[in-house]
Amino acid sequence: MAEHLPLDLPEDPKLAGNITHFARALRKAGLPIGPGRVVDAIAAVEAAGFTSRRDFYWTLHACFVNRPEHRTVFAQVFRLYWRDPRYLEHMMAALTPMVRGVQEDRAPQAAEKRAAEALLHGADAPAPNQPEPGEDEETAIEIDASLTMSKEEKFKNLDFEQMSTAEMEAAKRMLARIELPVDPIRSRRTMAAVRGRVDPARTLRAAMRRGGEMRDIAWKAQRPRWPNLIVLCDISGSMSQYSRLILHFLHAVSNAKGAGWAKVHAFTFGTRLTNITRHLQQRDVDAALKAAGAEAQDWEGGTRIGRCIEDFNRDWSRRVTGQGAVVLLITDGLDRDDPEALGRQMQRLHLSTRRLIWLNPLLRFDGFAPKAQGITAMLPHVDSFRAGHSIASLEALADVISRREDVGEKDRLLKALGARI
Amino acid sequence: MSDTSNIDAVQKMLADQGYVCGRALGTVVFLALRLGRPLFLEGEAGVGKTEIAKALAAGLNRRLIRLQCYEGLDAASAVYEWNFPAQMVAIRTAEAAGGTKRADLQAELFSDEYLVERPLLQAMRPDENGAPVLLIDEVDRTDEPFEAFLLEALSDFQVTIPELGSIKAPEPPIVVLTSNRTREVHDALKRRCLYHWVDYPDFDREMEILHARAPEASDALSREVVAFVQQLRTEDLFKKPGVAETIDWAKCLLALDMINLSPEAIADTLGAILKYQDDIQKLQGSEAKRILDQAKASLEPA
């Protein structure tokens, strides 16, 4: 929770301005806040009075937060924003490249880093000739949404591997907003509906309540059911840059409540298979990935795809692939084991799932040909083969994940394979 | 009429009703009363979301109207319904008596007399004690169309009945919505409300709650019970025990005349705090003793 320091703030008209700027900082940190909420917040602060820091905190909290996972972010932004304005300048200075090394030594608390970046994004360190903080009238911070449309397009097609640290952060923010929509499967059970088939039982029950007079016909429709999503993500050395971002994406998908997927099961594999589903359910993305990283011992090691898929088929397949699950396999397919065994395990996996989609970051190269043994062995056993190296490619995945007829690049590559043999 | 002019007064009013609330919740409740906004409470089951509406109603001496949501909830059971059998009887009587004009009959049939009011409409009606408290419980269980309907009702505090016209609340009711977060409620609805996530209380607050709700429990037993439950919440459980479970458990132990906790006592009464077989299995044997020892150790310095 925020530590409550004594407040040192200007008079009322500026307070409204400061609340507005505070809202902008929160928006930057990912909280969905519209202007209506800002007006509410100012009214609420007027109603509750501006006496103690704790009340002020909870007043703004009531207006600005409406999801539990936003509480930590709010606490951190609040702590950074509503403190002595002079302190903010120290913070800004601390973020200049010269001191950055020191700054990074300290492991940031979950959400703190994001909050700090949201506050300080686009704000330069104060110029030396700036007036003393005491005389400084406007303490508000300028935040600039700097990504214009065309830049954004370019950025979306940028390879994850070629991104700078700052671009990586921007990519993570964008990934958190991508949704992976899914079409429901129609189950055999029915539910009350506005239109559909006649529900004789309910119609008659309603009629009995009216003394046998039938007035409305009750309808029923098949209850939709959403499939599970299973993700097998390669975290070996050759995939390191991609898998970290993909895990960010996975976190967003598994925490998007109400967006579709009944349940998202996530596994990582390198030399051994690890189930990280539980860790990804933590609301804060940094905390979740830290826990997942601690669980998976084989980060950036070698790959034994065949063995890991065998483990999955033996230990997990029956428990999680039922009821029409879709499997997303994310790997570059560079495997050193026996390709025949790998092919067998892939076939088994393919047969036990409704749809198997392979995301391969190597596919970004135009001249990509399935030369590696592992790829040749795996390719015939997937439903769809797609690239997964940039935000644009993940968005393309979102468009087609529900389309059963989509095969991605599989046909083209199989043809190339056939020609070569 | 209780005083609700500031946050302290609201906290005190709730405390008088046996509802111990933190400053955070007190602030939100105060704002909801002052700004006339609905209050949206989310949290795990058993942390006292529903209780707050009851305490508010009792503290302000208002009527409590509860709308329990469920899948397939429709306007007929949430807003109003015409009393069809009674209308039929009226028609038959009119037929037998003869001589009634059609227009008169129609006016009579679609009057308040034949209207069955459901919770939302009841809440719009004036009440001699002031606007009622409307509790819309577990709103996450309804479907989205009903949520959209609520949106309209809660922004204008008005419902429309085609035969009678719009009915507008003279004084907006105090609305409390609760959700267990089994699905995400739409942002448009949340945006109109003041949001608060009700968390598990800390040790001191839970002690206060236990004192208020189970005053017959001795201080030593209460401390042990609360310390044990607090420790239990840090364990990796499928469903963590809520405050309601703590109170139930303390009452169970009292009924069995226990004066302090022992591993055997815990094993006998575990069903009061843990409701899943997996969790109970986990706490069989030495595990319960380990948590109890930890809980007792945490009490030592106090």
C-alpha cells in the first residue's frame, strides 16, 4: 500500500488541474479512464474534503479504479505523483542515461516500474536553468502520446528480436491489449433465450401459473460453450527474445475475462515440460512472469521438442485437451533429437486436439524453407503454420484462430518440401 | 436518521450495526451516499459484501430491497408483472355483472391494483423512511442484456411500463451492487458506479469483526482462530476462507466448548472453514499442526 507522506500541494483551482494530470498519468499506465471519471473524481474530492492523505487516496481510488488488478498500479502512480513535486525532479534526473545503471540494480517492485514509466514517459530531465521548484507554479507533468498512426504500423511489423529496450516496453503495452477472440462451440444443453426453439416445459409452467392460460411461448437455444486454449511455448536459447514477449501476450490472453476461452493452459518447454498455468493467473504481469520463470528451470537452454511433447501427451493431454481444445505450439522447430520420434509425437498431439496451430518466428524470413529435420517432421501434423515474430503477426493470428479452414503457410511449405524431395 | 456528514460518522454508523469497516470502505460508502452514485463491490465470497447493504439499511433506518441475480433473470421478475389471474377474474366478474363500459374496465385492469411490483420497481417507489437501499446481489450471474437494462435503470432511476408510462423515483435509492467476479461486468456499468474491491481484513480488523459478531468467544480463542485463519490465507488453497467462515468456525468451536485450538479440534471442525475436499485433504495430519504452530508463533510477540 502507498506510504502516506505529508502533502504539500497548491490551492484548489490547481488541485482540479492536478487531478486531471494524475488521471492522464493513470491512463498512460493502462487504466481506462475517461473524462467523465475525472469530473466525478473532482466532485468526489470536493465532497470528501481534502484533509487527510489517506481519505484522499481512497476517494480517488473509488473513482479511478474499477478492476482489482489496477489497484497496485494505482497505488504506485499515486505514490509517485502526489508527493513533494521536487521529488519528482529527482526521479526524472534518476532516469537519465547516466544514472540508469544504478537504477537498474535495484529490482523494482511489481508494477512500480510500469507506474514510473507511465509518469515519466516523454518528460525530459529538467534543464539546468529552470527556476527553483519553490517558484515553479505549474507542477503538472506533460505526457505525450507519441505514437502516431504510421509509426505504429511500422512498429507493429518490427521483429521482436530487433527491438530496443524501450521498444520492447511499448510492445509489451501493445500486446496486453491484443485480444484472441474465439467462436463458441454449440453444446447440446439448452438455455432460455429470446428466440430459437420452443421450450414446451417452460411454456406450460408459465401457463400453469396463469390458471392454464397460455400467453407467451418460451424459447430455448443451445447453450454456447467456449473451448480451452492450450499453449506450448518454447523457451530455449534460440527462442529467448520471442518467448518472453509471447508470455506477456499469454498473460493478457489468460487474464482477459469474458473474452472467450474457457480456460487457458500454458506450458513452457526447453529440455523439460513445465506447467505455468497457475502463475499466469496472477493479475500483475511482472509478478506472474517472475513466478513462471522461477518454476521453469530450463530458460535459454537446449531444446528437446520430441521428448517434451511426449511428456505432454502422456501426462497432460488427457486432462486438458478434451472438449474441443485448441493448441497453440510456439517453437522454431530446431530440434536435435530423432525426427521420427518427434513426428510420431506430433501426430499423436494432432489427433487429440481439435486444432493445432504452429507459430514459428523463423517464418519471418521470406526465403524460409523447411530444411531443418525437426521442421520437416512436424509440418505435416499441424493444421496451420503461421509466423509469430511481431505484433502484426500476432494480430493476424487473432483474426484467424477461430477459422477452421485457415492453414497459414503450411501448404506453400509442404509444396516446397515435396519439390525438394 | 443517522449522521452521514463525514467519513468518521459513516464508519461509526456501520460499526453501530456490527459492521466493522476500514477507512477505505468507509470513504467509498460515504461518497456513494453523498454523490448519490451506486456502489459496486467486488471481492472473494464471504468478505462481507452483502452485509454492508444490510448494515446500511439498518443504520439509516431504510427499507432493504434485495434483487438476487441469476442466469435468465428477466424484466418480469426484476421490474414488474401484471397480475394476470386477478385481471381474468375481474374480466369475468365484469362480464357476469354486465353494463361496465369498456374504457372503464381497461383503466381498471391496468392500474396499480393489478401490478405486481418486483424489486427494481419497489425501489423507485417513495418510502416514508426515505429512499430504500437496493441491493443487487451477484450481478455477475445475470446475462449481458440484463446488465444493459440495469444500466438504463441505474442512470436515470426510472422504469417505463407501457400501460402506465414512466415511473421515476422521487428520491434515488441507495444502490449497492455486488459481484463475485465469475465474469467481468461491462465497463459501462462499472463506470457509473463507485468501485471498491473488498479484501480480506488484516489481523486487527478481523479481531474486531469477530468481537462484534461472536462476542461470547473468549479473547484467547478469538486470537488463535483469527491467527490460524490469517495464516491459512497465505497457503496455496483452492478457496481461501472468508470472514464469514471465520465467524462460523468460532461459533462451531464455542458450541463444542473448546477453549483453545489443538490439531484435533481443527481436524474435527475443518469443514467450517474449508469447503473443498482438495483443501481439506491438504490440511490433514501434520500440515494443520504446522500452520497452527506458525499462527501461535505469530501471536507470541503481541
